[in-house]
Amino acid sequence: MSNTHVVIMSFAAIALFISFVSGVAGGYLARRGGANYPDAAVQGARAFAATVLVIASVVASVAAWLKN
């Protein structure tokens, strides 16, 4: 495996962890704001999905940049 692959996979792993933490934080903050459990879970899922979307675009950009 080349160094480029290692960098991309490491960045993706860190990004997935950050996405997980943002989802948990979104659900927690929604719950603290008075939302019931299903609404808090939906809010956490939205935060996770939004973070994954942003991180995926960044990883794709970095991957394309590193390949050139």
C-alpha cells in the first residue's frame, strides 16, 4: 500500500470518528433542548449525515489532489 492510500484511509477513519461524535452531540443537544427520544435520534442522524457528506467531499478532493 502506498503512502497516498495510507493518508487517505487515515483521514477517512478520523473523519468517521468525527462524524460519529457530531451525531452523538447533535442527539444530546436536542435532548437537552427538550426533544423526545425519537426526535433527538433524528437530529443526531441528521448531524451525522451532514458531517459524512462534508467529509466525503473533502476526502474525494484530497484524494484527487494527491493522485496528481
